[in-house]
Amino acid sequence: MATFFGEVLSVYSRAVEEEDEEELDDNEEDEQIRRELEEKRAVHLHWSPDVTESLRSGNKLQCSSFILAVGHNAASFLSAYVLASANWDAAGRALAWNERSRSGTGRSGEESACVFYRHKDEPSVLICNVTCHIAEDQLFEWTEKVFDCLQSRELAVTVLSDRSVADYKTPDYLCSSSAPFLRSLHSSAFADRPVCPSLEQPNIITGLPAAVLNHCQVHRIAAVVYQCYSDVAGPDSVTVESYKPVLNKLGRSIQVNSPPSTDVLRKFLRSAEIQSNLYI
């Protein structure tokens, strides 16, 4: 604004100042909401007292074999064929809240749907059953936090993963009777022979199995992913038993149970079906 004498004066507007203050308040509120959401979606590991004490002392878990099951059928397979014996203790759990999983609010290992088990006689063998959804933005954090607790020297990683046959790409006609079937993908440090054919291009693995395999490839850890393609949505006994070829490999590091009875297998499948309704 100019005066009669040509002097230029600044124009003061209370309305403009109030708008700037409101915009600043909105930005601060948005930032606060973003921080709270990030904290809520953070992955939290809760180990047993003895494991926690060891980690606090600066010692990583001495782990020669880490077996990860992702999905209800994979987890049911390990539960029925391996964990059904009394030789395993719950060693910890991982909590990860997201839109498809409320496991981050769970206080017990069962509620978390992501539980770690340690062999009593061979504590270097660690199993993890994951039946909850891990969101894409949580995969890296989950993998980094878990493997940061494990010593990587001479570590062997085996991943069992469920997948729908609808995601399997092939130029040939795929008969429905051929499902379920296994395919494998491994890191360059894996020197053993997989129990099934390799995953053909252009098929890929995704989610937590991909994050774990990528971590192992970068850090030169021997790892193999066995992905089971099934035409049945949800827990299924036929799909569970399709993982049986892996038993010979697992038996090198742990004692595998004899084939479970129908009642035992049905119990784990019923439990998996309930969790499937809760978390997926």
C-alpha cells in the first residue's frame, strides 16, 4: 500500500496470519498422526526371559537351522509333523499390527500368530510359524530384526510357503489334479539339492519368503524356499501333506515325528481355520 508521499507500507491481514497458523497446526497434526501410525505398525519381538538375557549380554542366538513356515498349511505341517512332540519350547513371538492383522495387540504367543519355537535338546534349531499377514512395509523390518538376533555363521534357512495355484504362470495347460505341488528357489550359498523342481520363470515369490530369501542372498546365507501351490483356499490336509518331501531334509537337524494320526492333523487344521478367519 502506498501513502500520499509515496511511502510503501506493508499490508497486515489478521486473516492471512490465522490461515498460516491453521495450516501449521494441520501439518503438525498430520505429522503426529503419521508418527503414531508408524509406531503402531512397528514390528516388536518378545523373547523368552533366557533368550532376552542372552541378547542383552550381546550374544546372538546360536542357530544352525532356522525353519520358517508362512501360511496356515505350512504352519500346520510343522505343527503336526515336528512341533507335536514335547521337545519344543516357545522361545518368543513377533507382533505386527496392520490392516489385515490385529496380531500387534496380542499379549500371548497364540494371539500373536507369529511364534518362535526352540528345540530342547538342540537349542540351535529354531522354528517360526507365521499365520498372520505381514504388510509390505513391515517385511524389511521383520526380517532385519529377526536375523539381527541370530548368528549367521553356518546358518541354514528353510522356508515353507503357501501360494494359490491361480498365481502360478505356465505356458502349458495346468490340470487341476496336479495341484498341490512344490517349487523351490534358493540363495547362491545353498549347496544342497532341493527336493522339488525349481520355480520356473516368470513366476516369483513375494511377501515374507521373498524378504527372507533376499536377506540371505545379500548376506550369503544358505537358504531355500519351498513354495506349495494349492487349488484349495484355506487349511487343507492334502496341501499340508504335500510338504512331506521336505521331511528328509529337516530330519538332518531335528527328529521328525512319525506321520500324525488323522485326529491330530484335523486338530491343527481346525485351529488353522479359526486363525485364518481371524487374521487373513
